[in-house]
Amino acid sequence: MSNVKTRMYVALKMPDQMAHSIEVALGILVSQYPFSAFLTATSDRGKEFACCKPGSNT
């Protein structure tokens, strides 16, 4: 048996950067795949958001 590493990248469009919106989007994403499909999850806000305060709309 060989070791196979699979990666899948998913982008979710959200209405804003608020924690609640992120929580809802991740809940929807996780509900579409089996629990065993997730070993890790990494978020990327992108460099265009680097100047924004966390949880703000500006």
C-alpha cells in the first residue's frame, strides 16, 4: 500500500469578514464532506486584507 497525499482547495464567498460569517461558511463546507475528509484546515485572508482589523468590515 502506498502513501497518497491529496489536497483540495476550496474558496468560499462570504458577505463580510465577521466571525459569524466565517463560522457559518465553514459549517456549510464541513457538512458537505465526511468527517474523515478533514485533517487540517487553513484560512487565508489574503494580503489585500492585511490592513484590516480582525472582525471588522473595513
